[in-house]
Amino acid sequence: MRLFSAVPFTLFSLLIYNAFAFTAGAANPGFWSQPVITIAMVSGATFQLLASDLLITAGLFFLFIEILKATRIGTTALLDHMFSVLVFVAYLVEFLVLQQAATSLFFILMAISLIDVIAGFSISITGARRDVSFGHGEMH
């Protein structure tokens, strides 16, 4: 159970992207630009939520969960940070090597993963600083 709680949620965005890019998206190159929801607004405008917008929104939600997880302490938190780095490396390698990953959507998801790495370590370091007492003003 501890190992599963260390799995970064940003991995889910990568898996979802890859599942569609190498299956449905391979057969339909414009898959990510297809509207998922279309709503007629009161103003007369038409609001469209594209498949890519939906995945970015999910990625941001996963980032929020990761930031909440970064406030934990202990070995699970350390594993989570290490796995987050591995997820970012996977994003980076795919972005540089695979044609299917050379999209602005993938780049934004990769940026979300990088923010997860930076925020995770920053939050952990800040929390650790608060927990450390240097003994200023103590007399024994």
C-alpha cells in the first residue's frame, strides 16, 4: 500500500496520452482537437472543450494532488519525489524521441510534470527546515 501511495499522479496523464496517441490517435491524427463538450452560452458564443483541454485539466488536477502529497514526510514522500523525477524523465525522453509526443499538448503535460518535481522538492525542503531546531537561545 505504501508503494502505491508513492506513485505520482502525473504518471496517469502520461499513460492516458500514450494510450490515445498510440491507439485511437494513431488512426485519427486530429483526435486531440476534437470537441468533447459543446455548450451554447447565454452571450451567443459557443463554448467547446476539446479532448486536449480535458487532458490538460486532468493533468492540473493530478498536479494539485501531487502538491498535497508533497506535504507528507517520511520514506513514502521520498519515494514519491524520486518517482516524480522518473516520470518527468519519461516525458522528456518521449518528447525528444517520439513523433507522437512532439505536440504542444504533450509539452504542457511535461511542464506540469516538471512543476511537480520542483514543487515537491521545494515543499519538502521548506517543511524540513521548519522541523529542524538549531538550539538558538537554549541553555542546558
